[in-house]
Amino acid sequence: MGSTMDGAHGRVTIAMQQRLQSLLQVMDAVPEVLILPHTDPDPDAIASALALAYLLTQKLDIQTRLV
């Protein structure tokens, strides 16, 4: 189901995979990233920042700092 265009879920999955690939290509040569969520972050902002830090660390071996 992940690579099909059948149904809304399939379209979202393909779009997400394309965005992830674009991010990984852009970040490929970056040694370190500073992640700054907005001021007084809500739980969604914190979770998104942590997820990005995890993704960059695990997939590209990029050091991250979350402030």
C-alpha cells in the first residue's frame, strides 16, 4: 500500500516519502544542525523538533542540537 496511488492514504504516503527523500538529499553534506522550535513551544512543536533530530541523527549521522 505504501507505493500505490489508490485512496487518499496512498497519496499522502507517496508525498511523505518524496519530502523525506528531498530532505535527506539536501542535508547529506551538513555536519551539524541547530533545531529551534518557536518560543514557548507546545507539545507538537517539541515532538516535531525531537523527531527531526532523531531522523537526522539516525539516517544521516548528523549531530543535532535542540534549543
